[in-house]
Amino acid sequence: MTAIQNNNNRTNDIACAFPRSSRLRLRICSLAALLGLLLAVNAPADDPSLDVGDWAVDSTSRALEAVVNKTVNIGTFTFTGGTGSLVISVNANGTGYHVGKRYVIPMRNNLWGGATSGTWLKVLPAYDTGIWSGNNFDLDIRVVNAVMDVRLRVAATDGVHPATADIAIESTGVSVFSPKTGTGTSASPAAVFGGSVLTQLDGRVGVNTVPSADAALDINGGDALGLRIRPRTVAGPPAAGTGTWSKGTLIVDSTGVLWVCMAGGAPGTWKKVGAP
């Protein structure tokens, strides 16, 4: 019996408690008919392979072997027009350890039409619980035309305890999801997927990198990018009337001079960085 039938039957049971001539009974029956129509229109398809389209949710699981660089496929996703996104949450549970990560993966034309087409890329997680008892995993993608291949890879292991990875997938723009379970062996990809550059690990944040253990904020700009503090519109340090400032705050004035707050206050005590 379907959920729609269950809901209608429960409503009919309630209606039967009232006399046939009761206006309340008529109203309940009318609501039951409307509810059945709404549920029928919005009911999910019985075939899991049809759970695609503008927005869909799928769930599955895969076995992670206790062998470093061992891979297991999740499946392929075909995107309508080559555009859409995936949000993949993975919770790996093994004996004595649990590692959870969440990945946000936008699909863009530069993936299937650019230099990285057909190349495996490591995806940085948006959220990461971190390595646990020597065990960890990564997620990689490879895009060819409008099709994205997704796999899990054992990044670290104690060599003893395998794990079961429970996977939840939220997708937009996917016309076909083809699950796969094949395994293989592959080293970590040399390239990182550039579409998800912000990752959080144990309260530390990395931009285009996994944050190091001693950094609250770790930024990897490579050779072409750097950290920028947008300048204020006036020269000099903050003046009275600009609010209360905290010790350690950095600002750049309109002339490009960097200032640090040495003592909190309104406006506090400021010093030029590098000044005597």
C-alpha cells in the first residue's frame, strides 16, 4: 500500500466517525480528495533511476578497503547542457573510526571543454572531520563532455580496518545517474578541482588547500594570486567615531599603508606595519 493510500484511508477513517449528513464529514472528505491529488502529483518515482531532473536526492553506499590508494566508483552523472551541481555527503564508518566529509561540486563548461577534460581531479571538501586513527578518504572527479565520473579513494589507512561509506547525493541539472561499483588503484591526482576552493577542517579554513595544523586560515594563491585586504576610503588609521576596534585587527588605508591595532578601543591604538 502506498503512502498516498495510507493518508487517504486514515482521513476516511476519521470521516466515518461523523454522521453522513454532517457538514464536517463532507469537508474532511473534500480535503482527503485534495490531499490525494497533491500527493499523487508530487510523489517520487518508484524507479530510483528516474530520480533526476531539476533537483534530486539519491543515497547509496560503498566499501572502502584498508588499502591506500584503493578506489571505488560511485557512478557517472550526465548533466543537461553540461551545467548543474552535485552536493555529496560521505560518512565512512570503520571499526573504531568515523570520517565525514561534504563536497560541493559545480559543473561548468571549462571542465568538459578545458585543459582538465578527461583528467582525474581531487575535490577539496567543504567540511571535513579530518583523519581518524590513521584512516581517511578523498573524492575525485573526471569530466568528459557533459558526463562527470565520481569515485572515492582511500587516502590513508591503518591497514587493518575497512569501512562502509554511506553516501548522500543532492543534484541539480542531472538527466541520468548511472551507479557504478568498480574498484581499482590510483595515486592521488596531481591537480585539484578549482571549483571548490574553500575547505573547513576542525575549525581551520583553507583556501585552495587543506589547512595546515598550525593555521586558522591557510591560503594557497600559487604564483599568480595573493591575499588582498581592500583599502579604506581614507588615509591613516581609524579615527574617533568609526566604532570600537579590537587588538590585532589589520586594515589598509587609501594610500596602501598597512596598519595593526595594538590596543583595543574607540578607535584604539594603531601602528604602521614596518614603521619604527
